[in-house]
Amino acid sequence: MRIALIGNGNLAWHLSRAMRHARLHIHAHLCRHNDESQGWELHRSWDTMPADFDVYFVAVPDSAIAEVCTHISDKSTVVHFAGGSDIQAIPQRHRAVCWPCQTLTRGTEIDYSTIPVLYECADENTERIIEQTLKKAWGTWTKADGKQRLAAHAAAVFSNNFTNHMQHIAHQLLLEAGLNPQLLHPMVKAHMQLLDNHEPSQVQTGPARRNDLITVEKHTQLLSKHNDWKKLYELITEDIINTHHNKGEGPRAKD
């Protein structure tokens, strides 16, 4: 089985490493803007790529999937890895989506055996190819259709992307106050450990959870020079109050 990898971003970098760690071989890597091929045969354009690959791993942004597929034979099996795109983004009959639920940043060390993957295959032949390749390279696998993956992708934005932006805001506020920007790191780590054994609603703390409107008002005054952050604070505070007080959900947590 001859495999081609298309892409040069964070996901392609880690997919290439995961395949090598699993002692699997990629026969060609189309990588237009990066010199790192991890030892595979490297190509800079479709003009030099052979056309006889059985499987194409398309590790490109969602918007580029359709264009990439125009270069691939209808007889080949095509796999994309985008959580926000449906399996129909691939026109080829033998197709699959394998979305790793993991932040992937080039140059970082990851235990690939722990990565959860949501996947969907169009046919048994494609599923067999996934079994022989990607399932040996990445961790835990769960079948999920397009609606389920989209919901999980949106959840990941809240859980990871938005949370990271909140860390950015916290970082800036601490710097403005002349404090160590890593001051809250132990708190964040301790909270993430709590989530291993508790639902998030059970460990919610803070002034909104207590319905402490006096402290909320002090915070909004502090944030008055950062209008966008103030709006975020007010919106999230309102949602926490609605969740834990107006709807009466969950036991009251201690701050």
C-alpha cells in the first residue's frame, strides 16, 4: 500500500512523526513551504508527484481540501483530518475523516497513544486501510458522523481555544498590575485535575457562582479601559448566574 501525505502545517508535522513512531511508511510528502519531510520522499508541487498512490492523507486547512482532491485519482482512498468539514468534502468514493481531538503544535512532544480520534469511513475498504495505518499511529478511536464531529469541534473551541484566549487576557491583566504572569498557573493546573473526576458544573467557583454582584461590579469597573474584555466578563458572568442560580442547577461550590 503506497501512502502520500499532503500538507506542511502542524497536523501534517505530527501525523508524519506518529507514522514514523508506529514504524509505518509514507512514500511521498507534498510539502510546498517547509523543508521538514521527516525522511520521506519530498515533493514541492503536484507536477513532480507520482500518480500511483493508494492512499492520500490530506492534512490541509478545511478550505483547501476540495482543491487538493482535484489532483487525486477517483480510484484512490482519501482521508482528511478536519473536525469542521464533512466527509462529503472529499469527492472520491473511498474516503474517510479522522479528526484528532488534540492541540497539535509543531515541535512539541506528544504521546500519540493518548490522542482521541473521531472518525467516519465511507466503506469497508477504507475502514480496513484506517485499521492498518492510522489506528496503529494514534490513540483511542470513536466512530462519529458529521453532526457529532461538528458538535465536538465546537465543544473543543469552547474548551481549548476560548480557554486559551482567556489565559491571554489573564496574562495581560497580571502584567498590567505588575505581577508575575504565571501567578495563576497552579490554580489552572489544579482545576484541570478536578475535571478528571468531577463535572464542570460541580467545581464552578467565583463571584458569579456565588451571585456576588458587589465583586462583579468591582471587576467590571477595573475592566472599563478594556471594553471588549469587559463585555466578555459581563456575558460569561451572566451565563454562569443563569446556569447556577436562575436555573438552580448543581450544588453550590465553595470558592
